[in-house]
Amino acid sequence: MATVLALHGFTRRPRHLAAFSEACQRRGWNCLRPTLAPSWLPMLMNSRRHLDRVTKRVIDSGRIMGPVVVVGHSAGAAAGSWMTPRLVASGVEVRGLVYVDGNDSPNHLIGRTWPRLADIPIRAVMSPPSPCNRDGQLTRFLEAQRPGSVTVIPGAGHGDIEMQGATVYRRFCKDTSERPEWVAVQAAVLDSVGQLLGQC
């Protein structure tokens, strides 16, 4: 058994990753979806102290089984980058990180943590540049720092991992993707997790 720690994006909730969680379970992976911040204060998901508490709750839950891959969507990528070294320091076997159209937080959690991620394999499944992925900023950073770690899905949108075509993404991120792109994003993320777990 392996565990996927799936981290939602800014203003989103664990329920928005339900389809991804179900897909993980079909592959035989345990999937944990912690709440990164209360809905009334979403900025907390950028707080290092708060994310330390979330990490401790995940560890203390006793629900981690086997090796772990951290998957962070949007701002969940920054949260996952901060949480991963803390998981490792607590003895959790982290096999890698998967960014899903991720971006760094305003307080630069990815940048601050980057040296501590040197030994952590990283994959990224990204959409083409859009307002919600800061016009491809993380894609360019990863292509420079970790060549070969990025897969860009043509026509994909920022919210495709949720498999819903949510209005918020269509309005603010200018997503125009449909089900074929959603499926392609989910498949690429699942394949990345499988590769990191050594199952592909």
C-alpha cells in the first residue's frame, strides 16, 4: 500500500479532489486530502506555522500507509513543498512531489524550501500559461532547475484535476478545457505518481 497526500488549491476544499482520490483508490493507493485552511481564512494555507500544524495532524492521524507521494494542485504545490521536508524529518518515506498546474505562494514557500527538496524527485503536470499559473512561472522555473520534470498538457486548464469544469476556473483562469483534457491531466498525474512509486 502507498499513500497519496493530495493538497487542494487556494479557496478550494478537499472535496474538490474527490475524483482524483477515487482514481487513486482504483489504483490501490490510499489517498489523504487534508484541509489546508479554513474557508473563512484561505490565506492560512500560505502560513508556515499553520502548515507545520497540518503536517503534524497528517502524521499523527495514523492514516499514512507505506511510501508517500505528495500531490499539490495550484497553491497546494507551495504547501506541499513546505510540508514535504517536514514529513521526511518525521520519518515518512516520501518518494516525490507532483505539482498540478502549481504556483508559488506570495511568501515564496517553494523558493524558501527549494534547497531542502534537492533529494526529492519532482514531477509537474502543467497547463499552458494562464492567469492562474502566473503565466507559466513555475513551468519555467522547473525547466531550468529540473529539466525533464515538466509535462504540459495542450489545451488543459488550471482546474482540470478537479474534473468539473468549475465556473471559477472558467471565469478567472480563462479555462476552456473539456472532459478530454480533464482526463488527460488526471492520467498524467496518476502516471507521475506511479513512476515515483516505481510502479510504472
